[in-house]
Amino acid sequence: MSTTRPYPPGDLGPEPGNAGAPSASPAVPAGQIRRLRLAGVQGAVARGRDFARQALHDWGWLPAAGADQRAAAEDVLLVVSELVTNACLHAEGPEELRLRSNAKVLRIEVTDLGAGSPAPRTPHRAGRPGGHGMFIVQRLCLDWGVVRNPDGTGKTVWAELAAPS
């Protein structure tokens, strides 16, 4: 699980110039929410990426106005690909992809029925094939983590990226 920041999911911490006061953001970003059912779908990774690309277009991230916005959109598409791929390879396939966006954060959630928990491989060996997915997620995202489903079956793997400024 992530240890990249001391704030709960969806909270980016203090606003600049706010002397350390926590952000008023909710635990999960409010705003736009998109869902895509992926259970039993062939080509889940490509479908998830296409779905995310359309959401980014609808939310004004694409077409990108500049290099920073283009990079932010590409990071989102890469993280969607990595999380859906992990569910396909390690968790009997993804059940659902959810995207939540507000002015500060885009949150990606992939639910699956798997029992395991993803973790970056340590030590990371860049020259080896495979095993880089969660390392990439960790490097690109503000935070990420795993929430077990209340009924004990499966989990939701989430990742948060900053919205382009």
C-alpha cells in the first residue's frame, strides 16, 4: 500500500499559503464520476483506456492545451492501463473501472474479486521484463492504495493524480 503522503485519499493537504491547515476536500473527490463495467469483457485494458480517454475529453483535459495538460492526460491513461492489467493478470479480471474528477484530483478505481494486494516489487530492477506496473503507479500518482470490499470478497485498487493546472 502507498505511503506517499500523510493525508487521506482525496485530500491534497494544505492549500498554498494556508499555514498548514488541512484541505477541505472530501475523502473521495466529488464532481464528475464515470463507471465502466468490465466483468467478463474481452480486451478490458483497451476498453478501459478508451473509456478514460473519452472521460478526459469530456472533462476538458483533451485535446490538451499544452505540454503539461498532455502529460497529465497521458499519465492517467497509463495508470488506467496498469491497474486494469494488474486485475487481469493477478485477480481473475477487473469487475469495474471508476473515474472521479474534481478541480484538484482525478481518482482511478479498479475493483476485482482477487484476494492479493498489489505492491511495487522491491528492489525495482529496471532492466527486467515485467513487474513494473505498481512502481509506475507509485511514481506517477499523488497516492494509491487498496480498500477491501466489506463482504470480504475482492478489493478496490485506487490511485490519484493531480488535475492539470
